[in-house]
Amino acid sequence: MNLEYITRPSSLQENAPLLIMCHGYGSDENDLFSFASELPEELFIISLKAPFKLEPYGNAWYAINFDAEKGKWSDDEQAKQSRDLISNFIDEACEKYPVNPSNVTLLGFSQGSILSYAVALTYPEKVKNVVALSGYINPNILPSEFTNKDYSNLSIYASHGSVDQVIPVQWAQQTPKFLSQLGIEHAYSEFPVGHGVAPQNFYEFREWLKKHL
């Protein structure tokens, strides 16, 4: 396993639905794991730690240059590396743990959300559901032929804070149109918060997830 992680076992002995969590820039595997105790017991939950260490603490899926103009501020090559690391991790986790490889959900926040979209849109045969919190789709980290892939088994829940000061809500608002053009079943919600997950946001995505497991 090329990524560090923590787990919460499922209440099921075999064929459990797998939920993989991808944290945001500057955070770690403990961040989203705080949701685990409130999520369905049948989920086998794995929370990943991003591969690139930041100083003085925290981790990232790829470098961000905060001084650059929009469009030149993220290291897309590093992002593609992380995309493929997560994809490979799905395969390894499905071999190692008693989970159902046909029922894999990615849950990402911010940078982890951007990566979750990228994994699902690049490798749709590996992912059933995506819960994308406070992120957006970056086409630059998708393969050129992604529009030809079969997304018929993929469902996506996306949400964003309407006053997000880190990732503008306008970027997230492109998501429903993008997914519609690919024929992907999706739900999109906005909440009156900044760059974070409001309680009502959590309850909504939890209900969505229960219906899609």
C-alpha cells in the first residue's frame, strides 16, 4: 500500500461497501475520519493520508502556488500522480479487506474532492459513488478520452459553501452541467457557509449515501 491510512471496520463480515476518504490541502487522515462514527455501520471506511508533506504540518495531494493566476496555480502532474495512487489503492484495498469491489465510494473535501472527481472520471469502472465536498472538476487532470468512457454506474453528490473564500462557488457551479453532459446521475447543493461542511450538509450527504449504497 503506497499511501498511509486508518480504517474503521464494517459491521459486515464480507462484501462490505467500501468508503475511501480523501482529505483537503494541509490536513491529514484524521480530518474526515471524524465523520466515521456517524456513517452507516455496514461501510468499511478507509481514510487516506495524502503523499506530499507540508511544513510545518499537514499533507497535500499536489502542490498549490497561491500567487499564480487562476489556471496556473496547481501542479497538475502531481495531481495525476495522486489520482493514480488512489486508483491503485482501491485495487489493493479490495484485495486486502472483505469489501465489495463493485461498491466503492470516494468521499473528498476540497483538494481531496478534486482528486475524487478525477479518479471516478478516469477510472469509472472502479468507483460507484462520489461525495464531493467543497471541490470542483479540473479537466486538466483527466485523460483526453474521458468523454468516451462508460459512466452509467456512477453517481455523484456535490456540495459547496455559497460564501467559500478558498474555492469560489462559481467553480463548483460548473459541475452539474459538466456531469449532465456525460450522462452522470448527480445531486448538487449549496449551503450558506465558507470553506467547510455545515451540519445540514453532512446530514444531506449521509442520506444520499444511504440510498446509493
